[in-house]
Amino acid sequence: AVVSTQSTGKNNFCVSYDKVCNLVDDCGDGSDEEECVNHFQCNDTGKYIPISSKDDGVFECLDFSDECSGEPTLVSDFLALSAWIIGALAILFNGISLLTNLLEVIKLKSHVKITNTVLIICIVLVTY
């Protein structure tokens, strides 16, 4: 019989509550680790790792499932947003540089200055 300090797994094997959610399959069928929020289970081996080790840049699972889950995280969302913002700013400032240099070409009289400005325009266009 299960006493108040024990939990029963799917296979009716009793384990004490201190064995539940401890990153070890104490029941033999993994049922003492199934509903836990403090760890992640590797897809390939079924190994349990602490949830803090998921998406931390270190591969604990042989199939990399702890790092390549594809699930968005706060860090990945922040990085994606940062990349979009930096890209938009780069396009904006390159456009401003292109416009100012085009306006400068119209005003210039010296062939050397025109050539230098046209080269700058070419560099700006290549970054697009």
C-alpha cells in the first residue's frame, strides 16, 4: 500500500516523494519524472537534465535536442528583434548616406572629388 510519503508510478511501483522529479527514473517507466517542470528529457536517450541546462549553449543531449528545440525563448526572441532593428537601422543610414552623396555629386566641380564620391556611393550600394 502507498503511504502518504510515497507516490505511485504508472507501473504501480511506489517511490518516496523525494525521488519524484529528481532527474532519475526511479519507477523504471519514467512516470515519476513525467509531469515535472524542473527538467527536460533528451529525445534520443531519455536522459533528464535540469531545465536550466536547456537552451544554454551547451549540448547535454547527444541529439542536441536540448539546444535545437525550435521553441522560441525570451533570448531567441530578443536576438531576432535586435537583428531586425539593426538591419532596419543599417538600411536607413545607408539610404541617408546614399542620398547625401548623390546630392554632393551634383554640386562638385572637381573630377577627383566626383570620383571619390561615386566610389562611396558604390560602397553604399554594395551593402544593400
